[in-house]
Amino acid sequence: MVQIPSRQQILEWIADNPDATAKRDIAKAFGIKGSDRIELKRVLRELEDEGLLERRRRHYRDHEKLPPVSVVEILPPDADGDIFAKPMEWQGTAPMPRILFAPRKADPAVGAGERVLVRLTEVEGEDYQYQARLMRRIGTAPHRVVGIFRKETEGGRIVPIDKGVDREWRVLAEAAQGAQDGELVEAEQIGSRNRIGLPQARIIERLGDPSAPRAVSLIAIHQHGIPDDFPDAVMAEADAQKPATMKGREDLRDLPLVTIDPVDARDHDDAVAAMPDDDPRNEGGMILWVAIADVAHYVRPQSALDMEARHRGNSTYFPDRVVPMLPDVLSGDLCSLHEGVDRPVIAVRMRIDAQGNKIGHDFHRGMMNSMASLSYEQAQTAADGTPDEQAAPLMDNVIRPLFAAYELLKAARARRQPLDLDLPERRIELTPDGRVKSVAFRDRFNAHRLIEEFMVLANVAAAEELTRLRRPLLFRVHEEPSPEKLNALRDVAEASGFALAKGQVLQTSHLNRLLAQAQGTDFDELINVSTLRSMTQAYYNAENLGHFGLALKNYAHFTSPIRRYSDLIVHRALISGHQWGKDGLSAQDIETLEDTAQHISDTERRSMAAERDTTDRYLAAYLADRVGSEFTGRISGVQRFGAFVKLDETGADGLLPIREIGNEYFHFDRDAQTLVGSDSGTVIGIGQRVTVRLAEAIPTTGGLTLELVELEGRSIARGPQGRRGKSPRRRDAQNAKAGEARARKLRRIRKR
């Protein structure tokens, strides 16, 4: 009988021979044959159970080391241009090792986020532990899911938290990462997507209790893949920044500049000032200043800060936190225009005439010192004649001139006729422990509109200036709505008793007339929301295609470089165009301009979706204790499977499933956007007033399910067994035909 090696001997041999870790390799190395392999197998199993070895198919390896052939994910280049990768599997107790990716000349190019199979070599004396050589490309990151883990005897299941997604995922025991039942987890798909049965996934991160305070935004961050941790190189670069000096700058510190922001603003990147124009040729005109934080001074092209800012694209705002584009040492300090401290800015001085038209502008790179950090409420109260202690000394030189300038800009805006949407913004107030305290609508003052008009004018000036200088830039583009969306809006308008003209070249003034018809009526919010939905999404483009919504030919984002990468590109273009320094637009910035436009348009949509989902989940959490209560609202959308209702009290959107609507078959008329009852002829369409009962509120998905109580003040009868919309099966075909006939009749009536 051959002597079985000790546990320590086995571990030392595996460490010295990482390429030969199969059981047969170990047996051959120690001369173990026949039935003695049973004892070897027992020892290996003990080592595996104790976590000292990890089994991979028939191979064993040291738990604290990566296998010589591994799958890794490529990371963005660091500040020195080096490319690192992270292992897709790491079970060790030590921090995840760093892997330097070392491509050869003949290797194909790989990008950040791509999965590749590599051969690893351990290295010593470096700030990384492995060097990787490409073996073959695998592809981009697999599909990921965020959900609730349900533990079972052999592994478990993941129940997704996405609304409308009911497919579960199977997790094997070895891929569960120790997740507990009911825990929120993030997982990624493994194996083929076309396999029979539930798709398989492996858990890559445990996110904790889904009902814990402040878990709502954490869900959205992981679900939408928003980067929320800054790499060490980025933080080191940010921490090393020093306050800007006066070198190469104009002294703007005597200007009466102030910031006006929400009371809970996390950063201050724009300041404004206004004063009468003393030029006798511009009688009644004014001088406007808009000063914007000089982020380009700190975030240089191709630096670690720059690459991470581009990667994020923009900041993302949640009720309980912000995921910033830049580290807080910049966004909350060095770049933020705090009261009473010197801050570097790029400023535009604009001249407007007595009618509010911009008749000239010039740009400056300077140093400012904010006279005050005001909230919108403070500024408005002061303008209304009751300033507080902070605003009172600013009335003559700051507040009155600003609002006088706004009156001129408001007149110019009325002539230009930009789209005049008035959509209330929901404000979710949280308790100190992160739970929803109240849901209300934010007040909207002239102070808000004042800042909006100043920012729009500054953005126009930036686009015009760079066009004049023939410098590449990113335009903010908004194209007119498609004919299909306009027809849908027209249907909503007609159903609400209003009209939208046909057969004309669409202008924003036509839409404003529709909005004016609805103003002050019960359909006010519905028409505003429907008009917004008919619009195309604005995006960034290196080509100037105009801005339909603002009725402007030239428009670029210039005023928020702390939270938008697009504005940083515009700042760099201005620096290059005016030869203000070496931190302007780089050759690589110009070469990748179109790719940058597409990327940051995508990240903007990602943030909007995450913010919207978070709001829905907070609203569902807020309403969860009121299941069974009745609410009033209005039908905001109709689909084959039911209707959507916007609740008056909170602005939340809930689903009224077709099974909960009435004791008859309902036919969906796609053209008229209605549901028509086959027996009663009841028509359910956009804009109708309803009373509904909250049947279900699911905070993890943000879903609200409603039951119909009244339609336009009329009670709706229940269906069989107390359920709505459950007509006997034998009548379905007959009712469907009747419903279609009624729908055709309604369309003929509408046309007449």
C-alpha cells in the first residue's frame, strides 16, 4: 500500500504545479494507484469542505490564488494608459488581486467591459499580482439581473425585481456565494441562453435586506449598472488637486454674482448677475453675466479623472443620495461656487436689448467670489418684497436687477414660443432613517424660470461662439416629433375635447395653443404629460440639428460641467478656441467626439431610467400601508392588457388590469386608444376621471395594481366570483365581434 501524502504535501504540490491540478495528476505525482485513490479522494474532499481547495470540474486549486487560465473583464485604462483586468471568479479571503493586461502586437483590440480568456503569470515586486496574456475573446459582459434570492435545498432561485419580468433564474449551490433567503442579490447569466428550463445564474454580489432603508436607490444603481465607486487612481488624482490661482485669469471677483439653487442642492456650478447697460445705444437694455465652474482646469484630457467622468457621463440623482460624475473633493468643494470663496470660472457676458433679445456676448476665463448662495425660495420671497436677513442687503445690486432682466427675457421667450410645458415635479421627503415621510409636488417660482432663461441664453451663446470659431463641439439636439406620435397626441386632445391642427408644418406654437386650451381644466396635467410623451428624446450630436422644443437653431450644454460630461467638452472647446491654456480640447477628444456623443446620450437615458424606477419604488413603499384605500385619478394610457392611471394625490402611475375593469369583454381599439365594452358599450379612454382601489403595492418593483371603482362618477359592476372582467368563455368570441363592431361605429362617429 502506497503512503498517502499529507494534507500539507498536497497543498504545497498544487501551489507548485498550478497547471496540473486534476486528481489523476496528483495521484500520478505521488504514485497512488488502484484502490488507494479512494483515500486520496477523501483527503481532497476534506480540503475542499474546509475551503482550503476549490474544485473546478475535476481539478483542484489553491483557494487564495487564481488559476493559470482564467476569464477576466477588461477595465478602462488608468491614468498612465495601462490596462488592468478583474477576475470573474475570486473566492479568496484576501483583496481581489490586480491583473495587468499585456497585449501583444498581433492581438486584436479589446475594450472596457469585454470578457476575455487569458493565461496568467504571477509576478512579484509590482503593484499588481498577475500579468495576463490574451488567449481568446469571449464577448461583452453577460446579462445581469438584480432580484430576491429564494433558498432551496440545492441552491435556489432569483426572483427579478424588474416590473413586468416574471422569469426566474436558477442558482446552483456552488454559485450562491452564501446568499441568504430573502436577500437582495446581483447575479449574471451563465451557460447558454437557449437552454431548456430556467436560465442559470451565479451571484456576483450580495446587496443585503431589500426592505432596509435606502435600499431603493441601491437597487436602481445595481440594476442599471451605474458606477458608484471611484477607482483608487481617480480618488488619488482628485485628492492631489490644489485650488486654482489667478494665473492666466481675469479678476471677476467684484461682480455681484450669486448662486440660486434648490435648498437641498449638492453642488453649485452656476452663478448669475445682471445690471443696466450704460451704453446709450442700448437704452433700456441690460448686461447679464453667467459664470460656470471651470471644471476643465482640474479634469485634464485622458487623465484618470477624465476617463472616469466620461465613463459615467453624468451625475445621477436620487432622493437619498447622488452618484456624482466627479469625486466630492471636486464636485462639492474645489469646483463648487460656494459663498465667499474664490473659484475659477468660465463666464459669458451677454448684452440684451429692451425687448430681451441677445445682441452680443463675449467669454472670459476668470476668478469669481460668490456674494451669496441663495435658495429659490429665498430669491422669490425677496423679489416679492419680504427678503430675509441674507437677501436684504442684496436687493438693489442683485435681486431687483436679476428679476428685471428676467422680465425682458420672458418677453423674448413669448415671441420665440418654445414648448411651454408645465409639469409638476414630485418631491419625496425621507425620514432620517431613509423611509418615505411624504410625497408632494415642488413649488415652482419665477426664480426657477429666471435661472432657466439665463442658462438657456448662455448655452445659446456657447454654441454660437464655437460655431463662429469653427471649433468642434457637442450640440444638444432635439428633433421634432414623428407623425405617429403626433397622431397619438391628437387622439388624446380630441378625446379631452381639444384640437391640434393638422396639415401644417409643426411648430412649437401649435403645441402651446393646445396646452393653453387645457390650462386650468381637469385635463391640464394629462395634456402636458401626453405632449411630453409625443416628443422625441433630446440627445448629443457633433452635428447641429437644432433644438425643436426650445425653438432654437444653435444650442449646446455649457452650464453644468460638474454633472455633465457634455458641458466639459464645450468648456474645453472654448479654452482651445480662445487659446486660454493647454487644458483645452485634445486631439483624442476631437477624434472620438461622435462616440462620446452616443455614449453620454446613453448614460443620460440610463440615469433617467434609474431615477424614474427609484421614484416608482419609493411611491410604492409609501402607498404599501394603504392597500385597500380608494384614490381618484385619471386614465393616462390604454393598452390591450389594461389601462394606466395617474393618481391625483401622489402622481404615481398604477396599472388597472383588464380583468379588474368590468363584467364583460373589453375590446382594445389601437387607433382610438380605447377599451370598449362588448355588452354595455362602455368606453374607457385617456383623460377619463376614475376612482380606484389600491389592490397591491410592491416596493421592490415599484408596481401598483389597481381595481376600478368608478368611471366618470359611475359605478362599475363586479365580475363573476367578485372578479372584474371575467366573462364566461363561451361568450368571448361573440363579445369580441360585438366589441369590434362598436369600435368601428365609434370611429365613424369621431370622424364625422
